[in-house]
Amino acid sequence: MAVHLTPDELADAVGVKRVDIIATCVQLGVPVYNGRIDRTLFQAAVEGSGGDFDQLLEDHDPHWRLH
């Protein structure tokens, strides 16, 4: 798998919506550079915040959620 993924590619890999990936990047300070996210940096940021991606999704401001 590539290291630099689009939000759509990362969302498909994680099994969530694109907006949730972007919201997580904003919340954790993971940069989106030229429309791509470093998968290893994203994973390290999620693990560093406690490693519970599902909890991060629940903690997002509701305006980020589209479903």
C-alpha cells in the first residue's frame, strides 16, 4: 500500500467516510499536503491520541458528520 493517500483512499482503507478522515486530521494536526495524507503519520497520530479511532469519530463536532 502507498504511504501517501488521498482522503478517499484512506477512508476506504479504514472503512469510514472521507469527512471523518479529514476531521480526524484537523483534530490531531495531521497535515493534508497536496491532497494527500501520510498514512503512517495518520496512524501514529491516532495511536498517540489513545489509539481509539472510533472514539475520535464520536468526539468530532457534529457539523463534521454527514450521516
